[in-house]
Amino acid sequence: DVKVTQSSRYLVKRTGEKVFLECVQDMDHENMFWYRQDPGLGLRLIYFSYDVKMKEKGDIPEGYSVSREKKERFSLILESASTNQTSMYLCASSPRGEVDIQYFGAGTRLSVL
Amino acid sequence: GQNIDQPTEMTATEGAIVQINCTYQTSGFNGLFWYQQHAGEAPTFLSYNVLDGLEEKGRFSSFLSRSKGYSYLLLKELQMKDSASYLCVVMDSNYQLIWGAGTKLIIKP
């Protein structure tokens, strides 16, 4: 089974702090994604990566950055956390191919106070 | 703009059948997915449709009409464990995924 592991299930941070969310997948997938999920909204794509060292902006990249130094690891960075970044963050991976079936981690619920 | 509409919440009875509808308006179409998400857990893939018609997989079936911009997920012989949110997702002409807000399905005994 594909396993996507997010480092924390719950995080509480203060406004202005730098926050790192880590994601590791064990199936050698080329593609990795970071989403946020808020009540009443569909998943919104923050950043994605199709290969090591590669990154592409999604729909809502402002206030975020990412890092992909190794194929299995994709990190999301909040340079200076703000209260409007309180959300559920989901990491996903998928193999390269036409049908983009995504495999998700369990999510990190981040609260910024 | 791109839009996916699905009901916010539905309630059904254990053992019954329920149909969750999804309509979409997107820039092109390269397939439609359904995902299941239990509360506090990761979304998991259920089905993929790219051609018109019905795809059956056990108790779950998914239907697509591209001309109508319409899909439904049909769940038969409902079990309590089917209580979850069901997410409709469309891949547009740029192979980007457009996610619906999800339908919360409540199963009652």
C-alpha cells in the first residue's frame, strides 16, 4: 500500500512564527502536492512538484513556500504564520501518468494564534 | 470560472441506496474522480470516469454524462462505515484537478 506520512497531526503556532510541515511518501512517486482544506470549500492547491528540485505554484501560493530536495520528501513552509493560515493541510503524491490518482496523508491541522 | 456543485449534506438509512450528484463547469474535461473522506482522515480514491456511462465497483457505482456536465456516485446496501464525505473532482483540459467541496453523507440505523 502507498503510504504518505505527514509529520504532525496537530500543530499550534503563534503569529509570525516560521512553520515547517513535512511530508514523506514511500512509493517512489514523481508528483507531490500540498493542499489546504477549509470548511465549505474544495481542496485548494498551494504548491506541487513533478520532480526533485522542481516546484510549481498552485492556486493559492501566497504566504507559502516549498522544498523538494529528495524525491520522497516535500516540505511546506509558512515563512511568517498568520491567523488566516489556520487550516487543515493535506499532502498527496501520485505516480507519473495520465490518470492522476492521488494518495493522501492523514493531514495536519494547524492552528495559528 | 470553473465550478463543481454537489449537495452539502445527505442523510440515508442503513441498507438503503443513495445517489450523490455532481455537476461541473470546467475548462475542458479529462476525467472525473470520486474520493471518500472519513472525518479526520485522508481522502481515498473511489472511482474514475472519462467516458460516458456507468462504472461499477462492488457496492459503489459512478456514472458520467459529459454532454450534461453531470456525474453521480451510487452507493448500495449502505453500511454505517459509509458515513463520510464524498468529493467530486474534475480534471480540466490542462490536467489540473478542480475539487468540489464534498457531500457529507450521514447514515442512520
